Amino acid sequence: MPAAVAVLAVLGALAGVLVAVASGAPRDDLSAAPAGSAPASSLLGLPAVRPSTGDSPVIRGMTLESGARLMSGAAVPAVPASPGARVAGPRPPAVAPLRTTLQADLLIVAPFSLPHSVFTAVSRLPGVNGSEQIEAVRMRINGAYTAVLGVDPSVFRTFAARPTGASNALWEGVAEGGIAVSYTMGKLDKLPLGGTVAAAGRTSKRLRVVAFGTMGVGGVNAVVSDSVARSLGAPAGNAIVVSMLTSDFTADVAAAGRLIPHGAGVEQLVTLVTAPGGEIAVNGGGTAGVGPSTEGAVPATQLDTMLRAAMSREGMPYVWGAAGPTAFDCSGLVQWSFAQAGIVMPRVAADQALSGPAVPVSQLQPGDLLFYHTDPTDPTYVSHVAIYLGKGWMIQAPEPGEDVQIVPADFGNEFAGAIRVNPAQAAAVAARVA
């Protein structure tokens, strides 16, 4: 089992985060774009079309399972815990109720167990207002590698996206030995809610899927109890999740780096955004656009190659986790298409959203990326991406059962913003989250 979990680490050092504003409509004629900025949309052979601005979902069919039990105030598909699914040993204690929600700002992770003294020292840093020692590893779920956290459900629910944290059924199921997977993984990989999946680390076992709920840590698609994680071979306590005050963020990140042993790493889960009233910490998974708009975009010849590559995949099937060349999920299509033009992109949509500056809808050009919030268990998380083709069209890999399709661009209520890819920045994000 690989030593450490791959997590979202945004480029906090980049200056000037821009926020896209959906003001106006995309220009119908992008052939008048500045020379070298984008190929003319007429090259793609598309007539002008009016983009969608309704409130229909970008990904059709993303509805809750009819058999799911929804908790009050949350939209988390979950099933009651089953005594038969418990791990061996005495019945775990009742899960403590959610009393507050903290943002996960930092993840310290190592390929070995971290001494409790490190956890104590990090927890005592001036700006830290919450922390938990957990397990963080990559393991196979139904044959595909994904990032998994092992946690104390009573504590970690504080760091999860609020609807997920509020779901008692989810955390009770995890405490009983089940696995909760992200909404995206559960729905798009068609995992059986209430059924079982094969989990394989150093050892293997079948785990009951108790809920679909986003955890709030970029790149993490599943959570189990710490005892289950250790039974699968995860090093006990090899990671620490930390929430901290914005005013102490930079200093505490540096201090944490000095406290950890050789071989461990510190990953930022948020970036600092300069806004009226001062700096605020923004969850990296919800931000579309980072960096100054003056930085270089993709050269026109490479952009034309990327767009033609993307359009050549029209009609190929959607498969969750697939990145080509004959099957794709949404971010896999983006990564593969840019790769055909020699441009390195990160793998998941939330990281791709950090690969360039934000662009207002009124200034969109072919090759810009459109991002969406489609996850009801974390409505602010970027969970879908499409490529803008110009003249009001976009290409996307939508969901299981559907093929890569060219459709009118959607700027409805799930639209999260657009970016113009900066190749150097995209490569840096990809390297940080590899």
C-alpha cells in the first residue's frame, strides 16, 4: 500500500485570487479574440446557441436514492447502521452529536505513525482551534485506488462538510465498521448504498457502504473508523488534520513544518484570498480561479490541438475514474485533452479549478474551463467540469449511462465559475497533489 494519501494542496503563494462573476453572456463571435489567445470558434464548426441559465442540474440524474434515509437539515443519502456489519470486538460507544463545524485547513501526513508528542505540539500552536490524529492512506475500493481516512467519528465529523457532519446515520454507520464514500464516488461509480464493497490495503475485507457524503478534504473519497483503517494495514495515527485561524495561518504552517519528523509532509487544504475587509481562508475545493489574470494562457496552437482532441472523444462512454483514451469521467476528459497538446493538468475537478485565473462569463473564450457545484452533501465543492467550445457550447463527460457530449453551456444555479488555464500553474498544482 503506498505510503501517503494524495491530498489537495492549493497554491497559497500565488497572489491575487480572482472570483468569476456571471455578468453578461459569452460573446457569440470569439473570432475577434486577441491574436494568440484562442482559436476562432468557427474552426470548430459550431453554430451559435443560447446557453442555459435555468436551474436544471448540470449532471442529469444526480438525485438521491429512493431508499436513502435523509437526516433532518441534511441531504446525505445514508442507511441505518447494521449490527451485523460491526468489526470484531465490543460494540463501539455512541457517536457524539455535532456541536460545531470547523474547516479542515491543514493535513500533516507521513508513511509511518506520528508520535503523539507531535500531535500535542501542533495542537498547541497559537492559531489552532481544532485538530485530530487520524489515518490517511490510499487503498483499493472495488479494485480502484482512492484516498481513505480512518477517523474517530465523534471527532472528525466536526471537520466534514456541514451536511455530512450533521448526518448521524453516516457517522453511526462508520463507527459500526462501515465505509462512507463521497457523493461523487458513490453515485458516479454506482456503488451499492447499503451493500458492500471490497476494501484492500495490506489485508482485505468487505465493508458495508453506509452513506454517500463529501468529507471536506480535497482528494479524499472515503472514510472508515480508525480501527477499520488499522485492520486494513494503515499506520496508526499517521496523519493530523488541523483547523486554524486565518490570522495565524502562514506562521502556523511554517511552525508545523518545523515540528514534524523527517519523511512527513504538511499539505495546505485552503488558500488565502484577499477580499474587502482583509484576508479570508477559502476551502480549495470550492474555489474556481487562482492567480493574476496577466499570467500567460495556453498558446493558440496548443489550445486548438486540445479542443480538437476533446471533440474527437464525443460519443465515448462515461466511466467514473476513467481518463481516456476511450472512456472518461468529467475531469479525465479535461486532463486527457490537454495532455494531447503537451499540457499537464491535475486529475480532479477541484484541483483543475486552481489551474488558472478566473474569467467572467462575458469574457469566455474557447478552451476555458467551466466548473459546477453538483454535490448536495457539500454544495460549495467543485465537483464537475466542462470545456467551453465557444458560441455558447461546451463539451463534457456527464455521468454513467451517457457518453461524452457537446451541449449548450450551462450557467444555471450550479455554475461555480470559469478559469483560463495557465500551463505553468496547472503543472505546479498537478505536481503538488501527485
